[in-house]
Amino acid sequence: MRTTCLITPLRATYNWAEENLLKHLPDVYLQIVMQRDANNKLVTSGIFVGDDLDTYLQAARKSREQNITVFDKPIKKVVAVMQADEFRATWVANKAVYRTRMAIADGGELLIIAPGVERFGEQPEVDALIRKYGYKGTPRTLSLYKTEADMQESSRPSQQGRDRAGWLQLRRLC
């Protein structure tokens, strides 16, 4: 099993900001690590408190150990089941895409099963845009952004086109 990097791009940004902009301020980190128990209930499995990067790294190691599966090679197909009580919009349930995309082989496939999905976007404006234009990928979104006023007001690109993601809709959304 290969080792994944604990300093993500977002974490590196935090580290840079702390070192270059916030050094004069006192800080303390409270890192809480969660996991599912035998009854599939979310429970706290670790609490890490400190004022340095090592606090984060200890929590990240614990979380990676119990919550992240790392594969030796890219996989061809992933089926992601999104909890009905937590994922009500495709916008949020698309976490399945970014949480799995580095594990999926080029040309691979992701099937998202999301029985709790009731809408596309979290906000009514975003939901309306997705219903109007659909998930069409970055090139199409950028093209629409150039010509459509409503896209200029609120726009987010979707996948980069390196794999396929499909939704199994258990309820009719439109």
C-alpha cells in the first residue's frame, strides 16, 4: 500500500498563511477524528490538541489509518453509496467524485447511489442553473459562462473529462 501525502494543497495554504500572515497571533488546534462504529454510527475516535503542525499530522495519520483506503493501482469501477440522511443534493453528494477520482483509472467508471437526493443544488439559484444547463464538464461550463448572464453570477465547473460518473436516481428530480 502506498503512502498518501498528509499535507494537502488546502493544508499547505493554511500553513503558509499561518507562517506568513498570522505568526504574531497565538493559536491552538483542536482536531477531532471521527469514524463509524459497528452500528454505523459516527463516533469520535481521537482528539488532538496543540499549537503546532504536529497536532494536525497526528490527527491526519489517525484519520488516514481508519477512514481512507489506498490502492496499489488505479481501479476501473467504483460504486459509491451516499447516506440518505446526509446527502440531499447532488451538489453535496458529488463528494463521491472528488473523494474517489484519484483512485479511478483513466477511462474508469463511478456509479453514485444516493437514495436521499431531492435536488441538484444546495441553494435554489444553483439548483436552477443545474436544472437549466446540467452537469456538462469544464469546457462547456466555461463556454456558457462567457455568454449566459445567470452563469456569470454563479458558476462552478464539474469534472475534467478524464473519467465517467453516473447517477442512479432512486427518485425523480425533474
